[in-house]
Amino acid sequence: MDVNNQRKPLLYYWLIALLIMGVINMFFLPFMTKNTIEQVNYDVFLTQMQNKNISQAEVNEDVIYFYLKDEDKSDKAGTTIFSENTQKVYSTVRMDDPQLVERLYNAGASFGEVKPREVSPWFSTLVMFVVFFLLWQFVMKKAMSKMGGIGNAMSFGKSNAKVYVKAQTGKTFKDVAGQDEAKDALREIVDFLHNPQKYTEIGASMPKGALLVGPPGTGKTLLAQAVAGEAEVPFFSISGSEFVEMFVGMGAAKVRDLFKQANEKAPCIVFIDEIDTIGKKRDGNGMGGNDEREQTLNQLLTEMDGFDGRKGVVILAATNRPETLDKALLRPGRFDRRIPVELPDLKGREAILKVHAENVKMEGGIDFGTIARATSGASGAELANIINEAALRAVRMGHNRVKQEDLMESVEVILAGYQRKGAVISPEEKKIIFSRYALPKVLKRIGMKEKECILTPEGLDAVISCHENTSGIRDLEQAAEHIAANALYQIEVNHVSSVTFDAEMVRELLLSC
């Protein structure tokens, strides 16, 4: 961010503060002084003069100021706020009266300057100090917020972890599909939180921590929430990046506060997402041991060693880069278990699609198996996005329910991008694009070798003939997805080493021919 752009708003705040102080000094305080002068009619003035009740008068061209003799000069209303003369001042409009001065003299009035009550300098100073202090606090708060986190210095040591109490995550193992192995490994933790005495009686202690490892989008965070939902215990959720602070020691203080709260609410689950942010290997190149990230990691290691696992505090962490974690973090007694959360297989993808389709109006007879075969290598997040994209397409097409064609189109949108319309490609160019680009790209993405999926020249011609009326390469990429998915399915089910597609197999597979 440009420094000038960062300072510019602060200048505006200071100008506003100075403007407010000027308004108070020019209008508020003089207004209080003005209210100390009481205006009366001329007949009231004459009556007081006839009664010889005027002590002092100031006669000007247009107005007359005067004091009354029976006014108490120790008026308590102005002793703290107003200074000098506390006697009340009266004013009236001067009329055409040539004998006025003589009659005033005869009435016993003296002539001199009549001063209204003035605001006490102590009071005005106090008012301006309070206003300046409040405005300074406001401007500094804005300045700290602009500086990216310094304003959080007043909340030093607070973990800011999101706490979900008693299964308020709303997730259970039913919401997690395609990760049967990971769920089996976590069920033991859930059983321990439900029945800890079953383990303590025999002398066993549950692992203090479990590390969920897998690519992005595979459902690591969802699994942690499901564990808390199944166990019905408080669930602390915090990201590793929230421990990283500008000032050295703040991250360590947040770790201490997090574990303090966890011990108070035991049994519970503490989930640290993206733990690699603070758990990277220490290479000894830090600034003399004062590196904020290193101190945070040391505090985390200390806290994991210090708390009693028998209380029922389970630490779950997730990362997609386990190779970057410090070895001290992975030793027994800290993160004892390493639970892989891999990309789902064919059965898992189909189950995930069905789970996410429960909240969407779907047309009857949807073949999720076909979608699952066409999405080899897709993560759970991508599959969820496919269902959502299909629902969006159904709305665009005017459907009241999601159809099979919406799902197939959404697969291509998510995995290959939107189709280029208007591009004109010759049959020879289509052959080159399909054989050298589309099919090898799909095979590489799903982890297959080119020799496992063989396309004969006649089969290639069949692919091109099936797409002779298409424009662009989206349809060719879709055909490659179908062929590769079918080859992978035959290899997994029929246990063959390779699949060769001729013209007849291609036409049968690509239903558009």
C-alpha cells in the first residue's frame, strides 16, 4: 500500500478534529456567555430606575446595560463556571430620552462599564482538553486500524478462537462422504471423549493430537467439525495465521490463552487449521531466537507437553504441506497420529455428490455414477462446486430442477472452464488438439499413463466425426474426459493393464454420435 494513500485519511481525521474544536471555541463557549445577559423591556428599566434599584449603568447609543442593587453578587450559579463578575447583567433598548443620564444620576446610579459574566478560563481549558482527548483517541484508533493490526495491542494475549459449544458446528460423520478411512481413525477419539473411563481404567491414554494431512479441498476442516459434532463437546477453531502478529510474544500469548480456555472447558476439541503457518521447520536463521513465528511454535510445543490428555482435550490440526512441519511437532506425545485425507475414489466421489445434492432440487433418475467417472481426481470441494454450478445453470436455462445435462455441463465448467464460442477449428486441427493436448492433459490430471489409454487412428477419426459440428475445444476436452474416465473404470473394475478404443467403442461411449 502506498504510504501517501495510507496517511491521507488520517489527515482528514485531524482536520475534522480541529474543525470540531474550532466550532466549540467559537460558538459553544460564547453562547454560554451570551446567556448570562437578560434582556428586559424599557418599562422595566424605568420602573427599576424610579425605585432607585439600579446600581450601575452603561449607556450606549442603542443599548443600555445595568446592574440591580438587590441582586446577590455571590450568585452561586456562576461561581464555578464563570469568573470575575458574577452579578447578573440586564440590557434594554435605548429610547429617545434626553434626560436619561440626569435621571439615572438622581436615582443614585453610578456610570461605568458593565461587564457580563465571563466563562472561567479553567472551565474552558477543561472543556477543550476533554474534547481534544476524545478526538485524539478517535484519530489514533483509526490510525492503528490503518496500520494492519497494531490496534489489536489492547487485546494482547487473546486467542480470538471461534468456540462452538455442544455440537453447534451442526456437522456429523453423516455429512462427510468419501473419507471412510479417516472417519474410522477419528471414531476412536470420539469414543474416548464419550467414555474416557473405559481407557483410563486399563491405563491407556489417548493421543494428544491428530494431524489431518491431505490436498486442499478434501474435507479436513469438515472432518474436525464432524468429530466435535459426534462427541458433543466444545469445539475451538482457529487458523494458524491468527497466531502470527507484528509484535514478538503476542502469538505465544495467544497460544497460552487458547490452551487455558481449552482446559477450562475440558473435554473439548481444539482445531488449528493451516498449522504449517506457525509449525514450519526451524532452520536456525532466525533473529537470535526472537523470531515471532519461532516463539509461537515453541510455546505451542510447551503447551502440548504441559496439559494432561486425560482431561479430554484433543488437539486436531490440518495441513496440506506436512513436509514443511518441524520434527518436534510430529514426535509422539504431541501429534501422535497422522491421518491422511486423500482425494476420493470413484465410490467416494459418488457419495460426495449425493450428499451435496440433498439440499438441491434434482430431477429423478440422475446418474451420479456417470458424473463421478467424469470427475476423476476432483476434490470434495470441487464436487460440491459442481453441484452448485449445475443448480446455477438450471436457473439460467429456466429449469425448475437440476437435470443430468446441467451436471455434465457443470463438470466441464469447473474442470475445463467456459466454452469458447465462435472459434472455427478444422478437422485436422481438432485431431492435433485432441491427441496432443486434450487427452494427455486429462490422463495426467487423473494420474494415468498414456499407454493405459490407447486410441486407434479409426477411434480418433470417430471422435472428430462426432464433433464435426462443434466450435471450439470444450467438446473435445469433454470427449477426452469420457474416454479417460471409462479407461480408468475398466482398469479398476476389470483389472486390465490398458484399454484400447476403436471407432465402435468411441461411438458407443460418446452418445452424441
